[in-house]
Amino acid sequence: MSRLDEAAVLGALRRTPGWERVGSEIRRTFRFRDFRQALAFVNRVGDLAEAAGHHPDIDIRYNTVTLALTTHDAGGLTAKDFDLARSIGD
């Protein structure tokens, strides 16, 4: 998978609400009522990631989960990152 150029990244970001670009990755933070809900969300993301063969970096802080996506093999953002981000949804 090839890395997206700047114009393609900006276009993909417009089609991926809630996510922001931070350097060579996209990130989004989700907040939940409690730790159990945060863990359940992470498990759902894990299922989606396994199905896509593409895995986010995940940071869990009690009821807050931050996901970061980048395609390390390509050295930056690819369509895989945005496809997985959109499949995660809200």
C-alpha cells in the first residue's frame, strides 16, 4: 500500500469526521461512562483491526481511549488508516 500525498490525506480527513492528523498519523479520543465501557470499545476495535489486518496504537486511561493510526510499512498515512478509522465510527 502506498503512502498518500498531502492532498489525498486532506481529502480523506474530510471524509473521516472526528479524526485529526498529528504528524504522520491520525488520532481520535473516545470517552465512555466507565472503564468497562472503554474496554468493551477496545475489544470491538480489536475485532475490526483483526478483520482489516491493520492495527491501531491504543492508549486506555480509565474511561478514555485514544486511537492512533499510521501505516508503518509505508512510512505514513495510507488508505488503510482511513478505511479502518471510518469503520470504527462513533
